[in-house]
Amino acid sequence: MARPLEPNRRRSFSDPLAAALMPPPNESAADRERRLEAESEAKQVSDRIDEMLRAEKKEKRTKPEVKVLILGQSESGKSTTLKQFQLMHATAAFHADRIAWRAVIYLNLVRSVRRILDAVSPESDEAEDQETVSGRAISFTSQSSVISATRVLKYPQYRHALEPLRELEERLIRMLSSPNEDEPTHTAPRPDWSIYANGNSNTQVTVGKNGRPAPFITIPPSRTSSPLSPSTSLPSPGGSSNSSSKSKNVEVSVHHTSNWKKAFSLGNRIKSPKSAHTNEIEGWWDDPSDPVHVLNSCAQPMLALWKDPSVKQRLREKRIRVEEGSGFFLDEISRITALRYFPSDQDVLKARLKTTGVVEHSFSIADSQRRLIPWKIYDVGGARNQRHAWAPYFEDVNAIIFLAPISAFDQVLAEDPEVNRLEDSVLLWKSVVSNKLLAHVSIILFLNKVDLLQAKLKSGVRLSHHMPRYGDRPNDYENVSSYFYNKFGSIHQTFSSNKEREFKIHLTSVTDTRRTATIIQNVRDIIITVNLKNIHLM
């Protein structure tokens, strides 16, 4: 009968690792000593690696990194707030990007002028008369006031003189939508303005290597909205259905992965010098196909249109307040249409270009002890169809800056003209403060656009006409702003999942650099302090 295998030998057949660790047969004493010494050294190396991994994990756990979400509905001031952070904490990069915003500012100005032309056209007046008389639409003015509406007698002259802006608008949209870029890693150094200069509306958008159009522009389908909306859609003159009329009343947007700034940067638009015999530099002002030449030639009729008393009166009758929208530059026509116009910090802060997707910016911000703390700030889209992207960022965020534009009490959502903007902002605020995933997140509320609120109330717009609960209280800024302050504060107190968290309210106008810088400094100190406490460093 065969002898059973010893336990060690039985294990060696079934466990390859144990077999590998077994000493070799016929091992001498000297070999055994060397083997044990090598195993000891290997173990020490392994232990040091384990210790390094544990230390790295602990450092990550205790590293005072700050993550901030900027939330709010579309056009609430989120992107402007992010620009203010850039201006304060990444000043050199912000200034380097300023010239790239020139095309955006031009587009903002052109669309404002085109919108005014549409609003004061006789065709839009006739359509309004017909709709009011037939009862097919609700008018914000009475039938008698529409019939006796102010007529802009110089409209034909304005329309003729400003006709070049129609094609320029299309050119600017194409320039921003396809800066010869198919992938983030492939960008042409300089846009070829001449391909947009021939006035051909059939020019196609740049096609990428994959045969598809460059995917960085979004022009959503047009839809009718209230005259009180900042993105009011108005009929084109004569009911035209050309490409310009399809695109001019909807907001242009670029995807966050688009590197459009690089194509319009300073280095790509200036050569120096013109020749070896002069110190004069060559820039876009010498390029006959650059958009600035069309704008410069239209400067005087644009000024005349904006200053025309009958135009101002017609806009009041239609309750269209162009100056309340983002990207308002009509008061700066002479400066912006100059051939050698360079955007200022304030111009960039006011410029409007909708970005889709989540935009992340990293900063190193010093705390009160001058230690540099890494910050990541996320600006997420505020339109209703983009809010689903918020949730993934709730998990490890340290603070939320929520913007509610309190001047929008008489406006409606661009994406849903049946919904009041302020009511939507209130519901959105309630959903954020009551979210259990955010129970331990600090929240800073910006009741934004107080400058527009003051102007609106001063012009005679009554809050009680749009929010009946306000009642017969005084219609001045002090009382109205206090009402909103208490309203939003009480929502947090009532519905918050953690009433003990750090919570602050600020009345803001985020385009005001000096005032916003003070607020951001205060917000920064609060967030850093709370973050340090949470990781037990204080």
C-alpha cells in the first residue's frame, strides 16, 4: 500500500504559489541564508511601497481641494460669475483671451440691432394688428393702443442702410461655429475670413475629416416667446423664410470642447511689423474681409436707429427691453465699431455666448494664511434640457453658488414661454436646497441682476402685476429686494435638508467687477474655512 502524501507535499501539488515558495531540494546552508536575506529585502521593499500608498491615500483624503458648482437657470449670470473668478485668480489668462471675444461681441451687437429692426418694422405691426383683432394671440397691449402704435417713419432708410448686417450675422455665426476645427487636437492657426466675405448664403459649414459638419455649434429650433422674454422671437420683415430669419432669433451656442478662442486669439490676428522699414503692425483692420469693416461702415445708421425717439417709443409699446438681455452693447456702438477696437475686461464680462456641456476651470487660490488651495469650479448649463447633467457633480462638491436673477419677475423662459422665469428659479432653488445629496454642502445664493431690477422698478414696472402676493407694498428697490431676500431665505429655512450648513445670501450684479470682487473674496474665505474644518485641519 502506498504511503499517503505529507501535508506540505500535498499542498505543493494543489497550490502553485506554495510550490514556488518552497525551498529548492538539496538546498545548502549558505544558499538558504542568501535566500532568506533576499526574501527579507523584498519584504522591506513591499512594506515601503504599501506605506507610500497609504500616505498618498491619506494625503488625498486630507488635501484641502475645493470643488464649487455654479448653478442657476439659463442667463442667470453663471458664466459671468466664472469670468469674475478668472479675472481675479487667473488674470493673465483672462487678458490673453480678451481679443478672442471680439467676434462674440460683434455678434451680440448685430443681433441686438437686427432684433430692433424686426420689432419696429411695419410688417410686424400689421401682423400684431391682425392677431389682436382676430383674437388668435394674447397681446400685452390693448387693441386701441396697438392700432394707434407709433410708426417709425425712417424704417425704410434704416433697413436699407443696415442690410449688410443680415449677411454679417450669418458670417459671424459660421465663424464661431466652425473655426476650421474637427477635433480638440486639430485647430487651424487662423480663420480664413475671406471664405465668409462673398455674401453667399449658401456657403456650407466646414466639414470635418469624418464627413460630418464640425459639431461645435447649436442653433436650436425657433419657437415663439413672450415679448417680455430676453430672447423674444419676432417675425422677419415680410415673413421671409431665408436662413437668416431662421437663425437670428435663437441663441447661438458652442460646445465646451470647442477651442474657438484659439482661432481668434491675438497672435493669429496681428503680424508685426508690416515691413522691414516700418514699426507699424498689421492687424485685422488691414484685412478687408474682417467683419469690423462692415460694422464700421454701418456705425452711423446703427447709432441713428438706437437714438431715434420713435424707435424707443415703439420698443416701449411692445415692452421689449433690449438693454436687459445679456450681450447688450448698443450704448457702446462708436467704440466697438472702431477699426482697432480691443475688448475691455468689462466687454468680456458682458459678452454672451451660450456654452453647452459642463465647463471646468482650475485655479490656485490663497487662503488667509497664504497657502495655495487648488479650486475646481464647474459651470453647468441652466436650460431645462441641461439640468440632468447636474447630479453627477453633487457627490463630492464643497460648495454651490446659486444664481437667481430677481430682475426677471416679468419675463418667461426662452425654452418654455409658458413659464415665468422667476417662478422657475424659485422651484429650482427649492429642489437644490432640499436635495439630500447636498445636505453637507455650503450654499451661497446670489440674488443677481439688481442693477436691472432697480432700472425696471424705476421705469414703473410693478412687481404686484406679476406676483400678486406682493400686494400693495411699496414698489421700490429696498422693499422689493428685501421681499426676494426673505422669500428665498425662507425657502432654505423650510425645505433645507440641513438647516445648520453654511448659508449666505448676497444681492449682486455680477457684471460689476469691484462689487463682485468683494463678494467673491468673502465667498472664497467662507468656502475654504468650511472645507478645512471638514477635513479636521482646523
